[in-house]
Amino acid sequence: MVKTRLIAAALAACLLVTPAMAAPADQQSDADLLRTLGLFQGTEAGDALGQNLTRAEAAVMLVRLYGAADGMAAQTYPTPFTDLSDWSRPYVSWLYQHGLTHGTSQTTYSPNDPITKQSYLLFLGRALGYADNDTATGKSFVSAADYQAAQGQTLTRGEAVSLTVDALFSTTSSGLAFSDVLIEQGVIDAETFALAAGDRPTIPAVNAAALQDSVWDVRRMDNGQVKVVRRQEDQVRATSNRTFDRAITTTGVDGIFAYDSTTLYYLDPETLSEIKIADLSSFFDENERGYIDALGSMNGTTLFCVSDPTASSAYRFYTWSPASGWRLVLSGTGALGQVNTLSTVEGKYFSGTFGILSVGLDGSTQVLTRTPCYAMTLLGGILYFIPDASVKRTDGYSDGGHEVRMLAMGKESTVLTLPTGSAYPICLETVTGASPDGTITARGTWHSADGGNAWHVTFSGKGSDVRVVDADNQHNVPDDLNGLYSASEHMTWWANTLGLTTGKIAQT
């Protein structure tokens, strides 16, 4: 991957203000981290982390962020602002000349006013290569909800330091770790950074639909070792002071995942008793295809990724908990869903598929999306996917219905035909048995969008030979969730070495 060179060259905070009250421990720790890296020096009277940050001081920080601070005091740049002091004029003028600030009016910058948190977040987003709208909508290192919540808030030096550290441990718009960019440009030393940062990981930006009520334990997967990072009593936060509702996005090189050089992360849901799903429509795309790679497992929690076929180097990561008694609960958007893990062992597939429902607050239901179903087989005591096997839906039949067909080992056969009005089915695969000789039976269930009907298809076979042995549509979905879904239904995957069960669905 060709690294995009950013202008940013330093994350220094040279804020010349008077000391204030003691800063929170996290802010002091962040200040110490930046100081160790040579990126923060505080004041003669101390770090003064509790003091408000002014717009002039923020300008100094931003210029340092772009690596342009050396010799700045002797520089002169044209500026329309008439309210600047001699010391702040070069910094503010440099920002103006580069289109990074427009002041508070055509002729004023208001250098002595406290800077708002939103303004500083935009500054950091620009240093990471993000447009202001991307930062405001959660595509940078801060969620859209956090950005909106920051409206009108002022910022202390300590808060600015912590946000700067969060940016340091985030990724740029080109997908590079910001710390790697600074190391590449010689701003910070790689070994010093590794020692100073410790176990704190660099985590890429997360989808903007972050859940504010969820608490995740963020862990690092590194050569089979898992380490808890930055744990607090009220929440376990990663690098941007927010919780996450899904796993992490990263990139590979030329379509090949760089296992030997990429640190992997997953979200350990053992600390949760329930999850609120805020936005499932973007979780998977109905037409998504791609290779599924195993990245590891710890205490039964599996990390997996799916490559995006439209962008060969892009991967998305997901996790789910096998613990019993878990609940997926209705959130403010009224979405209800179930996620079943996909994973592999030594590059071989061993588990199944994924389906979700969208449940309106008025009780209405519809299927948001579904992923492909895969034919399965057992080989050497491990349950595998047939790599070239899938189940697909075909429209356009004379009765207006949908036909579901299975493609396995290059041979295509009709599995079942769904009647008109069935809309998009949810595809769920359940392994119902595995005999000593390696034969497995997998039962697939397609639920109609209204939750009232289901079609059951049984696959059976071993090795590379798997076939449909039964198909019918005489069953109904249990009605113990007001017709929405069966509260008692869950999925179990069997293998000699690994086994997991998804959480049950329950109504709030």
C-alpha cells in the first residue's frame, strides 16, 4: 500500500497559560505520554491542564500539528484579522493562508476567546485528512453523537491534550495509523512510541452509528495473546473516549490481509448483559460476497472478517458472544436483530450465516438484509463451508415469487420456491447433528418478512458431498414474541475443537 504523506508532523501542545486545578488522571497520563514523545512541554508553572484553551493557543497547536511551527515567530503572512497580538499573528495568519480558519468575522479572529470543543475537533479532523463534514458526521475519530454533544462547549488544555492523543491513536482518512505517519516523517521515534504507548492500541475509526449506552471491553489480539486496554469503572474506552457497537475496520495490502504486520482487535462482549442494535441496515450488504478469514478466538468469542468484493483490500470485522441468556433489545430506532458468527480454523470454514429483522415501534416487521447462506460439510472433525457453495435468491418468476437455489461444487439445484408476498427471507443455518463417520445434517430455515411462515430445508452429507435431503414449508414461526421471532430459538455449531452458541433473542 502506498502511504499517503500528510502535512501533519507534530502533536505538540505548547500552551502559555497560568496553572489551574489538578487535572483528571487520564488527562495527566495523556500529557505525560505526549511529553515523553517530545510533543508536549506545558508551562513554567506546570501543565495547567484545567485552564481553558483560547483560540490563539489552539492556532499554535494546529500549526504544530501540521509541522509548520519551526521558525514561525519570524514569519509574516497576509491576514485580514486586526485583533491579533504579535505572538499569535504568524500562527493565525498561516492557518488563514492555508484555508484552515476563517475567523469569527471578516476582520476578527477573537484570539483570546475560549475555543469550542467542536472547533477543536474539526482542527484535529483536518490534521487526519478529513473534511469538516466527515468529522461532523462521525467518519473521523469522533462519533457524530459526540460531535453534536460538543456544541457550545469550551475546552480545557487537558481535554485538548486527551483529544490530541486520541487523534494520535486513530487513523487518517487514507487508512493509515496517524502515529505511523508521524514515525515515517521522523516526528516521533518508533521505539520510544512503542514503550510510551504500552498496550494502548491504534484503532481505526468506527461506523458513526455508535451506541452510547453500550459498554465494551476492548481487547487486543496479538499472537494469540489478549490484553485489556484502558479500563474504567463506568466504561472501557478505546482511543476516542467512546464505546463501540461493532468491530473494527482495517485494510490489507493488495487484497491480502497482513497478518504479520497488523495488530488485530476485537470487542469482548463478556462485560455486557444486553446490546442495543441502533443501525443494522449498514451492518451487512445483501449482495456482499467475499472471503472470510479467521483472526482468532478467546474464551469462545470469535473474531472474523469479511472482505469487501468491491474493494479487494477492505475488510470488515465482527464479533458476537456465545454466552447464553444474552438479549438483543429494542432501541430508539426499533431495530431488532440477530448476528451469528462466521469464522475459520487454519483457513477452513467452520460456521455459518447471518440474518436480521427490523422491528418497528408499531410492531411492524421487515427484513433489512440477509447474507448468503452456505452449504456446509464436515472434514477431519471440523465443520467447514464448501468454499464455492452458496444459496442465492432469484426474482422474476411468473408468479412474482422468489426461488432459492443452492450452488455447491459447481452444481446448481432448486432448494425451494417462496410464494408471492414473502419478500426477502431471513436465511439461518442450524447444524442439527454430526455422526461419528463425519456425516453432518444442517437444517436451514427461511422466515417470511411478516414472521408468520417458515420454510425448512435439511442438508446432509460429509466431505465435499452435501445435498438437500428434505424441504418443506409446513411450519410456522413460534408466536412467543408477538409474531416477531422465537425467543427460544438459538443456533449451535458443532466441531471437535470448537463449539459456540449465539445469544438468545428476547423482548424488552
